[in-house]
Amino acid sequence: MAKEPRKFLTSAYHLGSADDARRHYDEWAASYDDELAANRYATPARCAEALAAFAPDLTAPVLDIGCGTGLSGLALREAGFTTVDGTDLSAEMLEKAKALGVYRELFLGDLNEPLPVAPGAYGAMTAVGVINPGHAPPETIGAVLELLQPGGLFVFSLNDHALADPAFEAKVDDVIARGLAECPFREHGPHLPGIGLEATVFVLRKR
């Protein structure tokens, strides 16, 4: 009897350190797309469509943070964005993303450290399925806003695991209350229907 392929999805929500996450995603890279497709991963398209609804120029560069194998980059291209860069902590994931041919540039980046991005280099950034426990902390939201151009857009999702931790949505409300950003879009909906997981997609516009 053939051995059933290892399932990585459920254990992705119980990672500890950045090194744990890097090893997990390096090992998962080969089967990542198939496993997420089997669970009807909806968030890349939801985020790309939300960004396209508010972006003034679809030709301006977008940075896809935590791009993984490139599913979010594909969704951005399908939504009409023509210039997409990507960053991820997993070299194996980036190799898969490179093979898609949808990214202008790809580079390593750990969201627990400052990203190697010049402030103002991008007018839009995305973090699809990235900001949640065991992956990227709530502080990522403020850090990304600091890197955006004034008026820039940050589109990201918080899945049900992140929403269960008050610190994540509190950070969204905090940057709005402090006048750092406005939130023209916030919608809860499907994330990974195959495992019954949903997510809220946010659009923040930097003030």
C-alpha cells in the first residue's frame, strides 16, 4: 500500500520560532499547492480583488509579503496587477514561486525582523494568510505601514486563529485610532473551507 503524503496544513498553526516555520515551509514546498487546492484556499483571490478595488494604478509595484509558492502572486496577476515582487522566509518556497514567472523580483525576508525594503519603495503590499500566531506577530501591521508610501495600501488577512487572539484585531483598531491608517474594507469570509477555517480580509490605507 502506498504511503499517504504527509499533511502539513494543520501543523502550520502550531509553529514556534522563525526557524521552526522556515523548516516547516521548506519541507512543505513540494506539496503546498496541492494541499491548499484540496482545501479550496480562497484568501489569495479575496485579497487580490480587494486590493484591485482600491488601487489607483494596477501597474505600480506591489510587494507580496510571505509569498510562499506564489499562489498570492498568481491571484494578483489575475486581478490585473502587472508588477509584483515577493518575499518569504523559505528558500524552497521562493524556488517554487520563481518557477511561476509572475514575480519581477523575489528575496528572502523574515517578518520577525525588519524587511530589507526601503521606505516608500511600494505603494501597495499584501500579506495573504501570513499574520497569525506562529507566523507573523500583530506588530507586523504597523511595521508594514511604516514602509508604505503615504496613501499606500496594505491588504492582509487574519484567519480565525488570529481573530481568536485579541491582540491581532486590536492592532488593526490601534493604527486606525492613532490616525496612522484608515480601513475602507473589512470582510469576513472563506479562507480554507476544506478545514472549516475562515478569515477577515482588511484593506488599510496609510495616512
